Amino acid sequence: MRVGESVRRPDGAAKVRGRFEYSSDLHAPDMLWGATVRSPHPYARIKAIDISAARAMPGVHVVLTHKDVTGRNLYGLEIKDQPVLAHDFVRYWGEAVALVAADHPEQARRAAQALKVDYEVLKPITDAEAALAPDAAKLHPNGNITRQVKIRHGDQSARADIVVTGEYEIGMQDQAPLGPESGLAVPEQDGSVELHIATQWLHVDQEQLAAVLGLPPEKVRLTMAGIGGAFGAREDLSMQAHACLLALEAGRPVKMSYSRTESFVGHVHRHPGRLWYEHGADRDGRLVYVKARILLDGGAYASSSTAVIANASCFSCGPYRVPSATIDGIVAYTNNPPCGAMRGFGSVQNCYAHEAQMDKLAAELKMDPVELRMRNALQTGDKLITGQTIDGPVPVAELLKSIAAMPLPASGEGKGGDVDLTKLPGGVSNTTHGEGVKRGVGYAIGFKNIGYSEGFKDYSTAKVRLFTKDGKARVEVHTAAAEVGQGLVTVQAQIAGTELGVNDVVVLDADTNVGSAGSSSASRQTYITGGAVKTASEAVRDRVIAMARAELRAPSGLHIENDNVVTGTGKLVVPLATLLGDEVIEETREFHPRQTFPLDAETGQADAHMQYAFAAHRAVVDVDAELGLLKVVELATAQDVGKAINPQAVEGQIEGGSAQGLGLAVMEEIQLKDGVIRNASFTDYLLPTILDMPPVRMDVLELGDPNSPYGLKGVGEPPTISSGPAIAAAVRAATGRPITRVPIRPHDLTL
Amino acid sequence: MNFLQPSTWAEALAMKAAHPEALPIAGGTDVLVEINLDHNRPDTVMDLTRVADLAEWATEDGLVRVGAGVTYTRIIDELGDRMPGLAMASRTVGSPQIRNRGTVGGNLGTASPAGDAHPPLLASDALVELASASGTRRVPVRDFFTGPKRNAARKDELIAAFLIEPATGPQTFSKVGTRNAMVIAVCSFALALDAGRRRVRTGIGSAGPTPLPAPEAEQFIEGELDWDGRQPPSDAAVARFGELAAAAAKPIDDVRGTAAYRRHALSVMARRSLGWAWQDYRVGWA
């Protein structure tokens, strides 16, 4: 397993065979089942809670309310504004109010239903604009603005010959991980607790849990459990604190596993938003200025809203040279479900807007949309609207050139003979045999930051251990980095294998017995934890070489290859196992990428981001214009990944990310009515199937970032940003309709 | 929860007489979902999967009698030539796993307005056979649906089978959903031409409190079609047929779509279906 090889996932076969143990499969012999009492109102004051009926139900061992939270009853990734169990108000539909643990999950659920909460129902604020009104009820002590980001770049009175404006609306997407929120909390004799949990960041869970439980961090130990997807949904606490509180009170292990419906209220969603844009350009199509107001609905609690709105603002103009920018990004509290992290993290919403604007501008100028984008493409050394000079490869023009040059799929018409329904809008539902079908082609490009921004401390820790096992060298890699399906397990093994020249590399389970790795988010783990594994492996290697030189008086220029210490010309010096004997060489290292700085409050100027990644998509879409049904015929994409550590995994990320972007464009939306989710199921929250997601034609560029390990760039998020906007552009091209809202609904295309 | 598991049809009917509250279950693709989502907590469930007769089909007096326990997969594989409309609808039901479990009998029992089997059953003038310990009766499917998720079966009755005349002309089924597979209908439309009797029959799904026929559309187009000369109907007649089909619907706004869109889509599907069916009639039907 070496860097650059396509390596299979170690858990792939088990998952396909149904033998993989997910967090929802965890079991302890004498465990209880936890259930959550949730608010039926989006906004209400809690007048009283009566637990007596629930407590008296059969099989019930523990019933807990806010009074039983042993530590601080508030948590949150950036602002501690969310109660573990609601005490005075409930602020969203489905907010946790009380907990039950019982012998059987059904007993726990029925007891939860029997618990009585007396609510004074209040009128919810379910629109972000309404939340900003001066007379709106204050949902939190500091008002309803969670964060406002101002970017003032260049000449603020710039004017242009050509001006286009637009207003865009983005629906609320869900990460929809197939694995529900679940885990097992096991109390120990000494008052500590072990939590087995599928999460994106063990240490931030640990830190928040310690505060909530009133325990020192070392008494809250976490081990990563089998995860069924994350995509941002597992950055915040869900059932972690609840299961620990129940287990510590009951003195028995407690398992919690959400139903699909509960999962929809158990995690944050992608921010829905409204975006107003004005682009000014000269007659040659060169951008003069961009003005934008971006309003995101953050829902009831802050989660990572403050960082999402920063991204939405920083990347609001797309990867273009924009001499002047006036951007106002606002994220507001409402009584809608809380929103937070999801793949793309603020750069998805704005990409729909800036790319629609670029197409509008091209149409206004009668210019080819790709040509217009090339003319404005960011290049290395350019200044971003945040004033940061962008370094490293900035292949905006190359990516556009690549997707524009790819051959187009064959036209769906004129096949003759039997109709292949699977290739038509509506699929096997037999709604068209070609009638009303029009084809459109659309282009989009986006970019975003890799890693944490605005001075948020970004680092990871790796412990690498080299020893002899059964007469052969073995390497163990231990980090707390969460494998969330992205392939980090193989990446860690590949890096240690490459640096140490050892074939037997074992990646240990992630847990809190080693230092923090940071979160599996922001497309950062291959860079940051990969960097930590590389650094620790290098330290181990240095010791091995020093040992070889000292013990064997060997010459300089030694390295390790295929379990042997060899000379610079590849001549065997000594087998590694022989050299090591009983010796164990262990090194722990932290890896810190370069520093970032907070955005200036008035101008939004700062070197706020560490690395930038780019992807472009071309979408070919057949639209049944009479019925408003779509078939995405092909997605073509080009992305610079710097260096593909595991090319097969990179392809998987690009396909999966493109699919998630497609979902938002054409079907995925949490529908709300007065703050209540109307489609909290996979029957009505639709995810793309294989008949909806086309083959992806891809061009993976490896341009090498001089600042990063192996030159790599984060891969996971960029494909999610531009695939949907390219589809929207293709639908626009096919139908001539403006398409200012996603998901695109059949009635938007027909009525 | 009481669990009844008859092994013969007679035993099943006796159990149903003794336990009229018992909820029959076959494939479980509706009942188990309802229980899992806690939308239903039946006191008594009767598993019909051991009643072998229910999974049989046979020809009887010119009709095909299909046991209530025959799965969608088998309808597609074994009966596709005799009931093409129902087979087409069956192909749009869920995933292969659902089609391997789910039954038309269960679809009728649930009587959801969105049940995919209902529009083609309406368009085929199917009969539903209901049985109890005291006897058997056959109800025209047009009289079977009595309200949202309500049907004409009495508490002591079980759905034994449905009966369909083998296709006497081209049949079609179309379903609008917001994804290209595995989707519950936003609305659906079935059409059957009866060449011998020169009749047109329709069925509308997911656009009213029950599955609905569009009788005015049927009568109108029967008079317009050139059955002998087999010339295509005029554009105006096709458009009118679409309008009348849409007018027969009683749609609402819900999480899957708007009432206005449902009417619009029905008119489009009705027009296209007529075109496809008439084309089949022109080139292929003796």
C-alpha cells in the first residue's frame, strides 16, 4: 500500500455482505434502550413537565429532564446556545425535552409518549427575513442575527456598462446519512463513561460531553463505532449526551438508535437561503463589481452557522477576478430546524447564484458562457475579494477548458425500435417516449476552502509504532481521525507504508486515547491527519536509519524499502525485522498547517483560508418540458486534487459528491410548513437512485500544491458545489425558463 | 399483539370471522411500514403467506383470476401478456425487493389513492373477490374504493382475488414521480382500449381521495375514435380527452405535488397514453 495506488477499502466486502457492524448494531448484555421526548411545537414555553406517568410505565428505569443534566445544560460547536434538554423554551419542532431508558426500545418509546409536557404554544418565526424585523421576538438573548459578514473590497462606487441582477432561492437539503444517529454508553465503576459512537470528531464530542456531564475529560472516553455516512450531520452532538446521562443515572449500558423520522430532527441540515446578486461587467465581459446579499436560515440554534456564513460570503463571487465586491452575508435564528455543516459548507448555496449570474451576463453579452468564465478566471497571484493573495495552482481556466473539450453524449433521439425508458425523463414510470423532451447543456465552476479558517486552530495528532511481529516488521498507526466513509483508513496506511517502506501496516481504531485529529470535515483529513501520519512516520524512519547506521556502521543515504533497510542504490543492508529485534520505535507528532486569520468585522479582509480547491462540471440534461421531469444524461467534471493518494477513492468522492449536488438540484428538500417537517422519511425525502445519477466523465488533475503533504488538495467537497448549478444551467438552456430556485420541481417547469 | 397464522383458506376465513379486527398481512410492504412508523398498532395480525391458494392464478370463464397473494414480480413475469397495463404499473412499484414481496391483494387492502395497481385495475374493469365464512362476492373495482384508505370489504371478509379479462386491446400506464425509479406517484394514469367492444377505460391514481375513473373522458373519446379506419384522432379530440381526464381528478396540494400540477400532468399523460395506445391499435391489434 503506497501513496498513489488504488487501494480497496478494508470494510468494503463486509458492508456489501451485510456483516459490517454499524453503531446501530452495538450491543451490551445488560443494556437498556434510550428514547427521547421531543417537542411537538416549533416554538413554545415549557410550563411544566410531569414524568410520573412515564416513570410508571413497564420496563422503565430512568426518566430525565433538564433538572437532571449534571453539568452545563448548554452546548454548541461555536456558540453554546443549545440545551441538552430544553428547560424554558423549545425553539424547534423535535427539540429534545426529556429522556427515558427502559428494558426494551418499544417500552422506552411508549414511556416517552406517556410523559406529559405542558406547553404555552408561541407563534414561531419560520422565515429568516421575518426574524430580522425590528419587532420580531428575540429567540436568543443577543437577538436573531447569528452572524453578519461584511466584505468591502475595491472601489465601493464602481459602475459598469453591463449590469445583471438576480434573486435565488435554495431549499433545505439533508445529509441523509443511511446510518441513523446511534451509539452505546457504558458507565464504569469509577463514575466515568465509555461512549461508542459514530461521529465526525471524537475530541470535540468529548470536550462538549465533559462539560455537559460535569466530568473531567479523562472520565469521558470515546471510541469510534461503525459509521453509515456523515456529510456534516455528525459534527454536532445528537444522542451522545443523552445516552451518557441515561447510562450514568441507570448504572447500566444504554443504547440509543434513532428511527429514520427521528434522524431528520436529530441532526442539522444544509442552510436554506435567499440570495440577491448584482453583477457589473464591461462590454468585453470582464467583471467590474459584484454586489450580493446572502440570507441563510440557521434555524433554532447556531451549530456551525457562523462559519457557514463566512464561507458563503468569502466564496460568494465564485473563482473569478472581481475588482470590487460588496457582500453582506447574514445568518439568522428562526424556529426552523437547526442548520449547520453539510458537504460544501456555504459554498453550495452561493454557487447556484454566481453561476446563474455568469450565464445571465453571457446571455446579455451574447458570449459563450465558458468563454466568459475563462475571461474572468482567477489565477495564481490574484487577490480574492477578502484581499488574500491566492497561491499554489489555481486551475480555473484549465478546468473549464477540460470540461468544454470533453465529447458530448450521443443525442437521445432517433434510436428507432423500442424505447429504453431508463434513459428518458420519468424513467420506468413511462411518462414519455420522447414527447416534449428537450436537451440542455450547462456549465458551472466553484471553489472553497480546505481545512479550518479564520484562525480556528487546525491540527492533527498521529502515533506511529514500528516493531517486529512474527518475524516481520509491522507498523501501527493510531489517530483519533474519524473514518466516515471517505477512505481515511487506507490513506493513513498508504502514507505510513510509503514513508516507512513497510508492507504490514495496521490502522488502529480511532479513540480518545491519542491526541485530537480535528474533525472529518472541511475536506481536511487527508491533508491534516495525512500530514500528521507522514510526520510521525518520518520521525520513526529517522530513528531506524540512525539505528542502522550506528549498529552496522552503514553508510549514509540509507532508506527502507519492502521491509528492508537498503542503500541508496537499493542494495540490502539488513532486513528491518533483524535490525529491530525486540525494539519498538514509537513517535507521536502533531501536524499544523499554515495559520489563518479572522475576517475583519467591517471589511471582511483577511488571509482567512489555508488552501483552496476547485472543481468544474458540465451537465447534459434531458427535460420533459410538458411534465417538468428530468433526466440528467451525463455529468462531466474536472477537478484538481493536487495528488491522488488513493485514485479509486478520489473517483468515489467525485462521483458521490456530484450525486449529492445533483440531489439538491433536482429532488432533495426538507419541506417545512410552519416550522414542521412534512417529509421526514425516505418515502418523501427523495434521494437520487441509479436511474437519476448518470455516469460521470472525469478529468482528475494532479497539479501539486507546494504547501501540502505530497502536494495534495482536499477532495470531498468541491464536487458537491458545482454539479447542481451545472444541472440548473442545463435545465435553463433546455427550457428557456429562469430556474431561480432549487430543487427544481415539476410545477416550476410547467405552470 | 396477537398473531394468527392460518394454513388454509377455510381456516383463514374462520379466523377472520372469529377475529374481525385482525389485520391481514401478506408481503408486509404496507403493514410493516405502518407498524414501524407507529402509525398503526394492530391488536391482531393475520399472516396469509401460508395459504397456498392465495398465491395461485388461473383462467376461469374467460377471466384471469389472480389470488390476492400473487406478487408484483410474478404478475410482470407470468401475466404481462394478459394484463399489460397492470404489469407496466407493477414495474413502477418500489424496488425489486418490494416487488418480490408486495401483492396486488395488499394494494387493494390498503386502498391508498396512490396504490400503483389501482388505475390499471380500474381501466380493466376488474372485479375484486371478497370472501367470508358466510360466502363469496365479486365487487366491481369501480365500487371497491369507498374513501381514502377505505374499501368495500366488511370486517369479516378477506380479499381473495381479483379478476381481469385478458387484454382486449392496447393498455398503458404512466406515473409521474419526482425521481426516475422507486417513487410514490405524484399522480398516475392508466388507459385500456377494448377493441372488440369499442370501449375506452381509464384509471387515475394519486389525484383524489380514492383511485378514480374518468367516465366523461371515456365516453367522449369512444365517440371520436375511428375504430374501423384506424385513423388517428384529431389533435383537438386528443386535447379534449386530456382535459376531461384532468377534470375527473379531485387532487389536493400535498408534500408530493400541487393540485394544479397534478391536473396538468394528468392531461399530458392522458394525451400521450391515448397516442401510444392508438398507435399500438393501428399497427398491431387484430
